[in-house]
Amino acid sequence: MIVSKKNIILLGIFLYALYIIFNSRKVNEGFYSSSIKFFNINDFERFIKQKDYFEVFKYFNILEIIVKSNFNINNSLENKPIAEKYLKSIKELNYALENYQYFNEKGSNGNLKLHNLPLFNYKVNPEYKVNLRNLFLNNLTYFYKQNLVEFTNEQQSLLRGVISEIDRILINALERIPIWNLVLYKNNIDWDFPYTIGSVIFMTQRRLQILLDKYTNGDNDDMSGIKITLVHEYLHILQRKNVKAFQSFYEIFWGFKPIPEGKRNNIYGDVFLKTYGITNPDGNNGEYYVEHNGEKYTPFLMLDPKNIKNHLPMLVKLDNDFNVLHDEKSKKQMKGEVVQNVKIPIMYNISDMSFYKKHTYGVGQNYHPNEVFATLVSTYLIDEGLVSSQFRENAAEATKLLSKLENY
């Protein structure tokens, strides 16, 4: 029997239509099962040896590492061969931190400024700083491993149900079902904030339990709901895999312009910012800038110099060549033993800068365009009624980007 080319094409179209209908039915009826991996310690051990993990850790700063490891310095360094010059700096740092916290509890910083310690002066013996940083970094990796916990059977069951509901929503926006990789930490790790590294979502027991309690009690229609949180984090994974697509969208639609890669070290290398900067793997400091009245500002997440247990979203002022501008008053000599008098950047708390609101569409987590996008779109996808009516059109426009991405 001879089959014409036309009949072959028609048969192909018919079979493809059946495939679409069948798979649509599977999703709608909940038959589709996502790929979900709940990490155990062996999975985590393999993950920390991968490039994704080291790509994030290379940005961590000494003070940030210490805060992330909950100030666990001395205990972790016992019985380790440490050169005397390192011990001296560690003792100096311990003393400074103890007195720093004491001054803050008393409501006064005195003359103690952590950014003036030789430990944070990167112009003095760079190799010495790198070696000491690596010592603390190894400690932080060990700290994370010690604080990893496995998901209980109940948590896994609840999360499978939640993710099944999410998948039915995402199949329309992404035209595919995500792969989910989840890690669980003990409480008080990284301020209990969820975040991603590579294609993996990290969360603490406390945050997960709060979200699951709301879900099981039916109290899920708010912006901290488990479905919005998981979609938010998954969007960060997509941002990481499609950097150019998101850069283009942010610049064209939202006014966030990428800082040239060759200029970013102007920000990373500033001693004050390097001392207090926080590395958010979902939105790195020094990547974007906005303009207002002909002046440039870059969003920057940092530890609060007045209380390093907290963090601040700031706007740092830049010149036309993307150098950090400094407060001339900060040149005044400070008391105490200092190697270099560190200049203080001109910067403002984001919440005090009204012009910045036009870039953030009413979301609270607004210091980086990645966070703005993830918050706005995850909320819109799960319950568009939670997005302010004046920003709903912006959310819809942003959501369209998801179906145009190349990498999932």
C-alpha cells in the first residue's frame, strides 16, 4: 500500500493532538508525578563538590562567613595547625566581636569599627587574608554539613501534595514540569531564609514547619504560603540558567541596567562593602544599577554595621565609571589601632529612597531585580488577587517571559 506524504503529515498531526490531550488530562487530573529529590547527607556531600557550590562560596567575605556560622570560631579551629600570625588575627577578631556586641547592647558603638581592623584591610598582605578566609570557609562548609537534617516521611508526603498542586499551575506558564531538589537545615541557619544554589532549594526546619502548618490549616492565602515560597525559589533557579534573558527584561521593562563585568570589582573591592557585604546566591551584589536625576545607584545587601546579626538593603552611589563614591567626612582619623582609615561609601537605605519604588512594583523583598521578579511572579501565578491591582499588568507581562526561556 502506498501512503501519500499528505496522509503521513495528517497522521502525525493526529497523533500529536492525542499526545497533547492525554498529557493535559494527566496534569489536570493529578496523574503527572514530578521528579522530587529530598537530599540526605550523602546527596549533600556529592553536591558540595560540584562547581555550583564553589561558584557561590567564592564571593563570601570573612565577616559574613563568621556570622553565617553563628560566630562559631574558636570551637571549629581547635586542634588545627594554625600559624601564629593567624592566631593573632583570630584572637583580635574574637576580642573585637565580643566588645562590638557589648557596645551595641549598651546602645553605643564607642570607637570600635570592624572595618578598620587589619583583618579586613585587603591592601595588607593579600595572601594572608586569602588563607585566613579559606580557613573560615572550610569551617562554614563543615558547619552546614553538621546542620543538615533529613526530611521526615510526613514532610515528604505533604510536600509531594503541595508540589503536585504547583505543577498544575506551572505547566501552563512553563509548558513543562519542574525538577525539584530540596535540602533541609536545622533552625537559625542563614537567618532562616530559603534560598537556592545551582538547582537546589535550601530551607530550615522552622521555616518549613511554619509554611506546612499554614498549608494544613488552610491558612495559605498570603504571600508567605508554601506554594508561593517554592515557586519563588524555583524562579531563582530559572534566573540562574537564563541570565541574559532576565538581564534584557530587567533593563527594557524595569530600568535595572547590568553593570559591566569588568567594573564590578570596583564595588566588590571596596574595603567597607567587602567587610559588611552579604552574599545572596539568588541575587549578587554589584550586578545592576538604576539611574535617578543623572546619578547611578547599585542595590547592595549588607550586614548592619550597628548590629551585625541583622542585615540592610542599601543603595550605594556610584560615579559614571562605576566607582563607589565615598563620604568625605569619613576620612577623619579614628581612634584605636588602624592600618588604613577606611572611607565610608555614600549609601542610603532602600526604604528611604522613594524613587526606587517605581522599579519594584510594590514587593517588599526589593533590593535586587531577581528578588522583585521572583516575588511578583510567584504571587501572581499562585493567586493574582494578592498582587496590587496597579501592578497586576506588570506581573502578567513578567510572567510571559517564562515561556520564552531556553534553559530549564
